Amino acid sequence: MAIFDNLRCPLILVAALGCGLIAGVFFAFSTFVMKALAQQPPAQGIAAMQSINITVINPLFMGAFLGTGAACIFLTISSLLKWHQPGAVYLLLGSLLYLVGTFLVTMLCNVPLNDALAIADPNSTDGANLWARYLTDWTVWNHVRTIAAIAAAASFTIAL
């Protein structure tokens, strides 16, 4: 598969940089954004997070998030086809860390929480109760995504 041979190094670099970029975004949320939102009255915290969840769907973030995932899919295939080459295990490990620990966790854990928050009434008791659970649950899963993306970036860097 000559296409993989020509794209392998650039894809590894794209994957390493993409994982690092995404890890940085998630790290920011884990270390200070969610804490700042938690310090606000529930109605204001909910409204702010609802706005963030809408605003994050933009070409730059989604390009980085999904583009890194696409690079990881190609690198998974490449690592399996070229298993005997140096660094193949790091390519597979990095790809799986990102695809499972970052992308899949986002889709299965964080997005459903965001969807529930999207329909919450920020000024209701139910909204405040949901917000309390959301802050804890969403942040735990965000920690998982952060660690997975950092570990994936490290694996791709080693593979380079």
C-alpha cells in the first residue's frame, strides 16, 4: 500500500499535533473552565455551558477533533499492515487511545450529557439538580478524554 508509505510520517505528525491540541482543550476544561462554571449560580452555569456546547460545533474545532480521528483510523490500518516496522505498536496504541479514550468517550459519555443539558431549563429546580450531576459526571469523563489524548500524543511522538 504505497499510499500509506507516502502519508505515514505526515499522518503521524498530524495525529501527534491533533492529539496534543485536543488534549489542551480538554485539559483547560478539566483544570479551570468547569471549576469557574461551578462557581456560578446554577442558571448562569447552565446557560454558559449550553452556549459553549453550541459554539464548539465549528469548523476549526470539529476539523481538529474529527481530522485527528481520521488520521488515527489510517494509522491504525498502517500499523497493522506494517506491524514489523519500528514504531508500529506506538502507532496502534496512540490511535486506539485517541479513538477509544477520546472520540468514543466523547460520543458515548460527554455528548449525551450535553444533550440532556441542552434541553434543561436553567431556571428550574430540575435544571439545578441536573447541573450538579452534570458538573461531576461530565468532568470525570473529560479527565478520561484528557489523559487519553495526552497519552496518544506521547505515543505518536515516540513513533516519530
